[in-house]
Amino acid sequence: MNKWSSRVQRTLCALLLFTLMAAATLGGGNGAQAASLNQSIVYYDSDGVLYKVSGDGSNTTEVLLDFEGVDLVEAGSYLYYTQSKSSTTLLRVPNDGSRDSAETYATDVLNYFSDNGFIYYMDAKGAIYRANGNSEASTVKKIADNADTDFPLLTVTKSRVYYNALVNGNTWIVSKASNGSGAVQRIAAGAVEGRYFMHPAKNELQLMVNTNPYEQVYSTNAVVMYKVNYSTGKARAVNPKAKLDVNAVYSGGWGNNLYVYNQGIKLDSNKDYNYAIGKAFALTTSGKTLQVHSKSIREVDALGTDKMIIVDADKKAYAKTVSGNKITKSANLNLSNVTYVANQFNNGTPTLAYISGSNGLYSVTTALKVTKLAGDEWDTFQFIADVPGMFYINANDLYRLYHVQASGTGKKSLSDVFLDDILLVTPN
């Protein structure tokens, strides 16, 4: 037991900054067909008005005049959201601007998720419900119960809902058919504490499970990687006899079918990760470990089929090529003062990575070509799988909405008004 820490670090910082990452993490590898810009929709907030606009800048619509909300998801022809991060009231509004106010859809909601036109939510009693996104609230169906409300994970992938449940009083990560049929499939004792710790590979779902989730004082060796077969639901532990330190795992992230963690990292006096210490290692799905970098990493994401992009302790970006359970090549991308990286899927493969920092926004191709997309004028950005390019707020042009291709071409303003935030990007 490591007793250097006064508590386990739970804040994911940049991992929670862009709400699109939940969709990109669990929906990026589904092989969806690419959408053109005029088929995509961007929802944004401007001075309390919710707008939508096609990705090519056409068909701007006022969706709701008196809007205050976060964490938008789309299910059917409705938008679902809460008024604030702490709110437990799930609201909804039609996405075409046909209503003057939002309606309350459910109360005491701890988590919610949309998938394939359905809305799912978990309430404070540990029940999980599902309904067609276009249906009235009275039509909701309870599909599961006994969810562990201390760890209210809720997500759906490959027609199964995954959540933390109470089994004989103990926390387990489990799954069940998303329509509520069949039995609960137990995966592992412990909790998956967020969607970020789930990685949808081609034939299996990979999970980082905290086997000791109620420990809040010490960072224990408690994290086990599990592989869950989509077809059978059967799970296998990758490192049951070599559990990873919680802070090491929670300060890291997914690469290409491996999980990068910061061995030896500790918290500073402000209870933030001290990236100046530690080294980056990775656990592969075959149970092998390999050193990724000589320093701790702040950010990591996959690129192509054999690479990952990292941002290290010094806020410098590198590309690492992985082959045969080892790093075969390391390339300095010659970027400094960068703090965030995320990938964009196209037809099921992460063909691009976007890197942001105080000096600008950048794209990186699988051939490791780096392109500067915007300078320090960028304020916020979002993107989604299979929709080309990214959308961002241009602080040098009255905070209007812009789109730019990953090649750096086609930069275009999409709004006449300033933006407070980009709330959601959808492919249709």
C-alpha cells in the first residue's frame, strides 16, 4: 500500500473538458459511414440561446431561446440534457425549434446515455430505464436494477448496457442486453469509474477495473485490465497477479490496444498529479508491460493501427510506434506547450489526432504529418467520428463558430453570433 498520498486523485482534468470524448471513445470504432459536412449538425450556445447549424454553415436554427444546460445528447429528434453538472433533472427539447421551453423528462437522474435513437438513464434508486428518444416519458421501460449509485457508470455498446452493480452487497461491473432481456452478465468484482476507462476494440471491450473502489485515502495496487468478448460476454483478467497503482492508471490513458500508465507518479501539495516524477509504461492486452517514455505522460491517444500520440511531462508531443510488445520508433513532433490530444475515427480507424495547446491547434496524420490549424485565437473545439475536420471558436473573430479541415484548408465561419460554447456535434 502506497501511503504517500492523502487521497486518490479522481479529477480527470482535460479528459472531461470535451464532452465529445464520451461519444468518440465508445462510438468511434463502429465502422460508421463518413458524413459530409452538410449532413452534420453543430449545436452551440450564444447568450442563452441554443442554436443548431449544418456543418457547412447552412440552415441556422434557433432551437431554444431560453437555454441553460450541459452535456447534450441526441436521441431521435430530441435533445436531452441537464441544467448544470450537479443537476439530477433530465430535460429534453425537440431539435427543430418547435417548442418554447424544455420539458422535464425524469428526476433523480445520476447518469444518462443515448444510443441508436434510444435514451437510457439511471436514477438514484439504482434502476436503469430505456425509451425511444421520440416517445413520451410515460413509455420508459426499466431494464435493470441494483446499480451501484456510488459509482453510477452507464454506457451502451454493441447492444449491451454496461454499469456498476451491487452483487450481494459488493460492487461489480456487469452488463445486460440493452433492451432489458436476459440475465445480468457479471464481468469483474470492482468498479469501472468512468467511460474513459472503457475501450471498444474490434472484437472485445477492454476495461480498467478498480478492484478496491471504496479506498479514497491511499493509492493502492488495485487496477486490473479485463477483456470482454462482445459475442459471449465472457471476461478475462489480463493482469490479475500484477495489479496497477490507481494513481498511475488514472493519470494515464488508452493507446492502441494497450493502457499507458505513469509508474511512480505522486500528487503534489495541491493534490494534482506531479508529472515531473515517474515514467510512462504500458500494459498490453496480452499482459506484457513495456516502457513507453522516459518521463510521465499527460495525454495519450491512438493513431492508425500501430501508433499513439503522447504529451509528456514537459508538454511536448511525440509519436510512438508499437510492434511486438515494444516501442519500435519514437518521433518528436516538435510541438511545445501542448496539453491535450484526441483522435478522430474514420470508418472505424483513428486516422487523425488533434493536439491543442497555448500556441494553437494541430492535426497529425498516420504518416505523422503535422499541420497547424489555428493559432492562439482558438478558444474551444469539438469534432466527432466520420465527420471531416473540426469545429472551433475563433476568439479573434468575435468568438464565432469556425470549421477547418484536418489539412488546414477550407477555414470558414459558420455563425453570425458569438459563441459561449460548442455543445454537441452529430453526424446527421
